[in-house]
Amino acid sequence: MARAPAAATSGSPTLGAAADLPAPPASPLLRKLAWILLFRLVLVTVLLGGTAAWQVGTGGVAPPLAPTLYRLVVATYGLSLVFVGWLWTRRALEPLAWAQIAADLVLATAVVAITGWTDSVFVFMYSLAIVEGGILLFQRGAVVALCLTLTAYLPLAFLGSPVRPPILTLFAHAGAFVATAALASYLSEQVRRTGERLAARELDLAAITALHESIVQSVASGLLTVDARGRVTFLNRAGEQITGLALSEVRGRPAEQWFRAFQAQAGRDETDFANARGEALRLGYTLFPLLGREGEEIGRAVIFQDLTELRAMEERVQRSERLVEMGRVAAGLAHELRNPVAAMSGSVELLRSALSPGAEEARLMDIVVREAARLNQLVTRFLEYARPAVPQRAAADLGRVVAETLDVFVHDPAAAAVHVTSEVSPTPAWCDADQMRQVLWNLLINAAQASPPGARVAVAVRCAAEPGGGARLEVEDDGPGISPQDLPRLFIPFFTTKERGTGLGLATVQSIVDAHHGTVLAEPGAGGGARFVVRLPPPPAA
């Protein structure tokens, strides 16, 4: 398959992207708790630890307060480790969120108390706790965090502070807390609703993707896609069955390696294709470009079907139509030929009895009679091929039919120069026993005539191992085999490679087998000769 022109791969993804969708993400609350833990550790390290170290270094804090800050930092680290262990269990995440909010409020209260009460630069940590509540638990978390903040800060300002704080300062701080809670509530609710809408869209997308994947995998036609570099991106289940290739084997690899038979031009066409199982198939395919959002070509796709059986059926129908027409001609031809031939043969016999011919004249008369008989036999075989009798099919043991036919054949002069072997087992089949005797007889005559003196002709009949069961009849010889040039013409009427052959024996075999809804094929034999294989359907279920 030819490579598509290079193009940007942005835009609509090619088929097969559904198979590469990422795994569902972890719980949103779990991710937010992890980030809050990390933020707390950074904040405590940078602000509290840095401030304590700076003030001690410059003498800005009395010595008893510096160790308090250090102990607070260490306690925060220890509590964070507890939270990490809790988070690792992935259980009771909402209680963990409330515990983290409460812990941060306690931390903020302790820091404010030891760094200046209402004049502390760390009053903003209450606002951070409120924002944290909104991030973790949305509006409910922000409101509860605000109530806890006011409950902790106002008693601290009025009862704990050694100097009564100005009302304006308290009002400003409380107003800031309320404004922070309102803003956090609003933004968190917007984020929550947006997340819910996004989750709903993701569910819709997942459902559409699953439906799309199901449709693509369920169609009876094969579907192949390649990217702009000519590498396979997708092969559906029907495509795997037809080609004998698994998607895991071909994905990401050059399509030319397996699908060179699909020509580059867009449109409908047919091609011969050998699949990974070695089967020769006739495929019909349609090739078309895959376009991105901007209309650029991002790859190509091929939809293909196995037309092997359809084309074989069409060939059988055409052959049947030719046989019908040939039958009409054969009826008149047989009448026109047989009458003169019979007259000539009878006249020669009368002349022989009325005269006393010499040796040379007798020899010539024998030639006339012999050739007249051969011509009559040729007409008879042509009629058998052109106007085959409708098979009277019934349940039969094909093994028994073969054994009986072999008993007769081994005493025929045609079998005198070959050694016939057989492997016969009881084999149920749905067939006309007399017509199957004719099939086997023609195959045996063909094998004996193709084999040198003393060669082997092997016959085997058994139940077919292929899906659907049925009977399998094989006739194999040790002759010169069949050339590749002759193989496609082997079952064509009047085609023969023998000097005195009629070219109707194998054509008659195929005509009878087709009437039985079976198949016949020729293949190389194990010993270099030819093997003919006939498959017949099993008897219908009772």
C-alpha cells in the first residue's frame, strides 16, 4: 500500500485511537489532597522556617520563641507524615480533607499567636485555610472553614492578645475572611459544575467511542488504517480473520510489508492477496484518504472484503450456463455424428463379412471400426459432461463406494501397469453413489495414464478435518506432476496434455462435484506427482 503524503497529524485521530485511551484518572479529591500536603510542607519550610531562622540571626525574636517556631515546624512535618500515610490507604478521603482543614486552622492560630497576635504578618494563613476548604470540599468546605476561622480568630484576638486590638483591624480581618470565603465558594462551585459537565461529556465520549469501536469491530468487511508515514494504526477483527494477521503484530509497522497489493489510487478495485496462512484470496477493496480537522490528509484507510467464494460461485454459474448451451448443441451434434458413424461402422462390418479382404485391407477395416468406436465414446463422454444427470443424493458411506470401485478398477487393463494402494475408512457423505463412482474412476484413469510403469497410485478417503466436516477423497500419483502453466486450465473441457486424451475426464469430475456442492482441486503430491482432492458435504442433520 503506497504511503500517504506527509502531513501534520493534528486534527481528528485515525481509527485505533480508542484502543489507546488512557486509563481512568484517580479520584479528584485524592489528587487535591496530595497537592495540599505538598503546598503545606513548602509553606511551612519557606515561611515559618525561613522567618524563624532570619529573626534568630538578626536577634528579632526572643530566644524562647525561636525554639517554639522550630517545634511548630517539626510538628507540622510529623502531622504531614501521618496525613501521607492516611492518603496512601486511599480510604476515608473526605474525613481526611476535614482533618487537613482543621489542622491548618490550628497551625494558623498557633503561628499568629506566637508572632504578634492580630499584628502578625501570618494572619493570611486563615485565608489560605478557607481557600483550602473551597478547593477540597467546594462551597461547603469554604463556609465551614470560615466559621471555624472566625471561631478561632475572634476569641484569640479578644481573649489571648495582651493588647486589645483596634475594632477596625478586627473588622478588616473578618471582612477579608468573609470575602475570601465568598470568592472561594463561588469559584469552587464553578469548578465543581464545570467538572461535572466535563465528566458528563467524558462519559458521552466514552459511550460514543465504545459504540464506534463496536461498530468497526462488528462489520463483516476488513478495515485497515495507516498514518501519514505509511505505518499501520488499526486493523479490525474481520481484517484480522481475512489476513491472518493480528493488530498487535502489525501496528506501528510499515503497511508495505503486508498490504502492497492495495494500490495507491483511491477508488474501488480487486486484487489477489496471499494471507498469513498461505491462502490465496481474491479481495475487493476501496481505498480513501483520512482527513484532519483542517482538511489535510493524515493517513489512508482501506475497506476490503474476501470475494474468493463469490468469484468461485460466479465462475461455477458461468460454467453451468455454458454447459446448458453446450447441452443444446450436444444433443443435435450427437445425433448428427452417431448416425453416420454407426452407418460407416456397420458398412465396414458388412464388407468384411461379404468379402475376403487381404491382410492390408483387413487392417484398414479394423482401423475404421476402432476409430468409429472411439468417436462414439468421445460423443458419449461429451454428452455426459455437457448434460450431466441431476445427482440423486442420499446418505452414503463414501468409503464403501471407493472400496467397491477399486475392486473393479484393479482388474481393468488401465491399472495393469501401476500399483494401487488405498486407505479407506467409513466416511459418511451426502452424494449420488453412482456419480461418485464415475468421479473416482475418471481420477484413477487420469492417474494411471500419467504414471510410469510400476508407479504407485494412492487412494485415501476419510472425514474432512476442515470446519463443517464432510468427506475428503484423495487420489495421488507418482507421475511428472502438473506444471504451473497448466494448473489454471486443468478442468477446462478439451484441455489435455496426453497424446490421445479427450480433455473431458477432469472436466466431468468437476461438473459432478459442483452438482454435489463440493469442491475439487489439484495440488502437488508428496512424491512429486499430482494429488486431486475432492471434498463433499456431510449428510444433513436429522
